[in-house]
Amino acid sequence: MSRPVTLFTGQWADLPFEEVCRLASQWGYDGLEIACSGDHFEVDRALAEDEYVAGRHKILESYGLKVWAISNHLVGQAVCDDPIDERHRNILPARVWGDGEPEGVRQRAAAEMADTARAAAKLGVDTVIGFTGSKIWKYVAMFPPVSQEVIDDGYADFAARWNPILDVFDEVGVRFAHEVHPSEIAYDYWTTRRALDAVGNRPAFGLNWDPSHFVWQDLDPVGFILDFADRIYHVDCKDTKKRFDGRNGRLGSHLAWADARRGWDFVSTGHGDVPWEECFRALNSIGYRGPISVEWEDAGMDRLRGAEEAVGFIRNLLWDKPSAAFDAAFSTEK
């Protein structure tokens, strides 16, 4: 089988897990990137209940689906974030939020991420996708002026909090794929370099490549694949449409998703500005053979229509033989 096409379930957590399985199977997906949200995958139950993991597999198998990776973006966000506030309360399990005291939330989130690695190993997958949070994202505008010492401390804080988590990932043979994304410790090219350096470039810490976040920042998603070839541990496919017209700005103007006044928005895969063919040629060039996961986040389209459309679009890009001309022009060998 060619690279499997999966559906990320994070945007479907309002539906029961079995219903998402039924829909994904009906649409032609090979499996799921299961989010630790809703009733889809509960880390505490996976570790505490002998039959829980077997039950997840039984449901998947009944619909002809498999799982290659799980995600825990929401809990990972709380590991490094500052401030911790009501936004986090709205996304975290009650056991992680606790009394809401910020450092306690961070510590419980870190413990939950370590447990997520253990639960992933028990499920039989080797990759966990997620966010890291960031102590210094709040300084992204760099005004009022921020000293280099403050920025350095942010990366040191990230390393101090995540290295013990990554130790557990190493112990159980699972990798963490950080989604490079605004509001995280790594959100563009140079911050990704800095984050990798901060944890000593250890193999347990890699990347989830999602081109949508590069395109609206005017970054090159193709070059990112080639430059970080050995760190692309997972692929999420989501598209972005830019509308920079003099009024609509890159930062979104604090407007809701799908508001026409925004300078950019997430759209259905294949309807935006991501150079998909070049991206998939680059994935071929680096030899990526893992799952291609569709992440549905188009507030302007019915998701039941869009998710089905997306799987067909992605399959049309899954060529088994990469372009020799592209490889010659964009070889990753230095």
C-alpha cells in the first residue's frame, strides 16, 4: 500500500469515536490520527484499564481502519505556556487543570505528556503529534523591547520542561512530532532551528509538517521539508488562503475564522495557496513514507463534504516514484 491517508480527529471530537470511524471508512480513509480529545483516546484510561486499548483497536478494525499516530496538542500547549489562564481551562481535561494554579497546571500537563508516550506505546504507535507551548510567544512583537536574556530564558525553559518528557519517549520507543505553529516555541524556520538546538537535537524530538502555517507567514513549506528532512516525523495536510489586500492583515485582526475581513483563513485542501504538488515532490525526495493526515479546519465549508473531497485530492498526489528532475535540482545531499 502507498502511504496511508488518515483523518486527524481533533476537529471531530464532538462526535463519538465510533461515528468518526464510520465516516472515515465511508469516505475512503486508511485510518485515523487519533486525538486525545472527546472520547477518541483517553490517556488515563489507556494506562489504567486493561481492555481499553484493545477496545479502540476493535472499533478501528470493524471499519477497516488503522492507526499510526496519536496527537495531544491541547495538553502539550500547557507545558510551557505563560500565562496560564481561562483559555487553557477550556481545552484541558479537568484532572490537568486542577485548581488552575499556573505552575501546577504546567507540571500536570508535563506528566500527562509523558503518560501520552506510554499510552501510545501501549496502543502500538511510535509517534505522538502535539504542541509545546511557549513562555516567550507573548513577546513575538518584540515591543516593548525584550532583552536577549529573556528570549534565551524561554528556550531554556522549554528544554528544562520537555527534556524529562522526552526521556520517557525514549524509554518507551516513541517519538514526539512538534507541530511548527504560531504560539509555539518553534513557529517558523529560525525558531525551529533554535528549539532543536535547545534539546540537543535529540532524536526523540522531531516535527509535524503542516504547510498551512508556513504559507500564511510567507514561509517556504517546500524548503522546510528539504532542510529538516531527517526531522519530518509526521505530515498533516491543511490549506490556507491569503487575502492580503491592504485592509486584510496577516495577523487576522482578532476576527473570527471565516470572517471575510481576515487576511488569511484555513480552507479545504486544494482550495488555497499551498503549493501541494511541489510539497509532495519534496516529501518523495526525502523518502517520507509515513501517514498523510488530513486536518479539517475550514469554517466556511461543510466538513462532511470537505473531508471526503480532501482524501481524493491527497490520493492524486501520492506518486510512488518521485521526479528524477526534482531530485537532481533539490537534492538534500550537501
